[in-house]
Amino acid sequence: MDFKAISAVVGPDFQQVNEFIFKQLHTHVPLIREIGNYIIDSGGKRLRPLVCLLSARALGYEGHRHVEIAAVVEFLHTATLLHDDVVDESVLRRGRASANAVWGNASSVLVGDFLISRSFQMVVNVGNMQVLKILSDATNLIAEGEVLQLINCKNPDTTEAQYMEVIRYKTAKMFEASAQSGAVLAGPSQDVELAFARYADHLGSAFQLVDDVLDYTGSADEMGKNVGDDLAEGKPTLPLIYAMQHAEASQQTMIRDAIRHGGLDHITAITEAVQTCGAIEYTLEQARHQARLAKEALGEIDDSMYKDALLALCDLAVARNH
């Protein structure tokens, strides 16, 4: 099942999310609308909203609040992208110029702030305190993850455990909050609610692990960002961490220096080292492991086309090339 087929399972819901998103971008400040529309309409798959919709439907939810929560999730995710691109000094996002490259850092940060504040207006309107708690806790943890990543940046001694903590906070947590919020709307038992949270936590980790592999195996056209961006920023991702332990001694030294100073002076040699020492396969195996754990988390959930779609997302997360 490809992404188009998966999203078609909740096609009408998905369309409503898109419509609701652009409705909620309404403001009397033209620059907010301009930047908000630019980044939200820039070709993202809306994976996190999709997880929210599928989770709610998998538990038999028949209301409409899941559409609103899915839109909130997309707003929060978009805000983190705006802020990330400023911190990382990125010039590309989803294949075109990043918002900060077009409008500058100040505008990107402030519009990100608007999206966060609008998100919580939307959650309050839903009127579910448990959902509000899930999303507010997630937003706080994601902010912690951003700071953890900043601390680890240009630190070649970052461990695999520290790396996994960062991606759990920074990426997996929003997946988790999406699924858990959607599930909560259906009023399940706590065990079932937490099963969906575990599912999405592992799915998000698998997704990020593959993202980090693609930084050394993908193409800029497919990924919508420059190959080697993580290395240029001095981010010690798992392929690099593994290579610093298993590549030849001279290659380990080269990678450590590259992380410490950032830049792409040795990108070709480092990419070759990562690909030849087993780092790519090791990282992919960790991603496959996370995908297996995600599937296992839904083992006791009743079968349905929505559950099938959630399981298919695990396969897609690992097999994708962008």
C-alpha cells in the first residue's frame, strides 16, 4: 500500500483537514497568511495528521473533532519546521526555498509563534482536557528535544542512546501525540490509548532513522533538501555515530573532525565511509526494529481497514526514498 492508497482510506477526512487548515490561517495580517500558506502548501505529506485520523477511525470514532485535532498537529509541526530552519540556517525545505530564506529569520520565527498560539486556540475549542494535556506535554517535550539536539551538535562523542533520546523527543513525540489524541476522542480504555501512543512513538523513530540514512543515500531532488545537510550542521546522527566506531581509523578521525567543525569539505569521502562500514544497514535495521515494535503495539486492536493503513505506514516509513 503506497501513501496515496493509505491516505485514501480517510480521504474525505483528509480533505476536510486541508480545508480547515487554510481556514484557520485567516488573519488580518497579510504576512502571516503569506508565509503560513507558503509552508503549509509546500508539498508535505501530512503524515502526522493522517496518523491522527486513522487512529480515531480505527477505534470507531464517528465525530468531527479528529479533523480539528489533525489540523492542530499540522500547525504545531509546521511551527517547528519554521523554527528549525532558522536554527539550522537551512535554505531548502521540501524542494523549494525555506521561509527564512525568502522572508528572513524574524518573520519565520514570529509566524511560527503565531501557528503555535493558534494551535492552542483550536485545541481549546475542541474542549477535551485530555487532548489538551497530550498536545501541550508533547509541545514542551519537543522543545526540550530541540535544545538537546543543540547541545549534541558538533559533539562527536554523542552516544547512540543520546541520539535516540533526541529523535524520540524531537520527531517521535509529535507522531505519538497525533495517534494518542485521535484515539482519546473515541473514549477507549487507557491500555488501548497507550497502545496507539506506543505505535506512533516507534513509527516516528523509524521515520527519523530512515531520514538520517537518506542524508547519505538520497538525492536532493527526491528529498527536497540538500544531501549532507546533517553533516554540514555538525549533527551526529546514527550513521555517523556507527561509522565513528566501525570505519577505518583514518575515516573515524575525518568524521569526528567534520562533526566538530561542520561543513561539507569531505562529504564524498565521509559518504563513502558511511556506506562501506555497514552504518547504512545498521541504521536501517534499527528502523526496521522500530517498525516491528510499532506493529506489535497494535496487535490487540480489532482489525479494520484503518488498522491496516496504520500498519502499512510502518512499511512505508522504512521503504521510502524521500
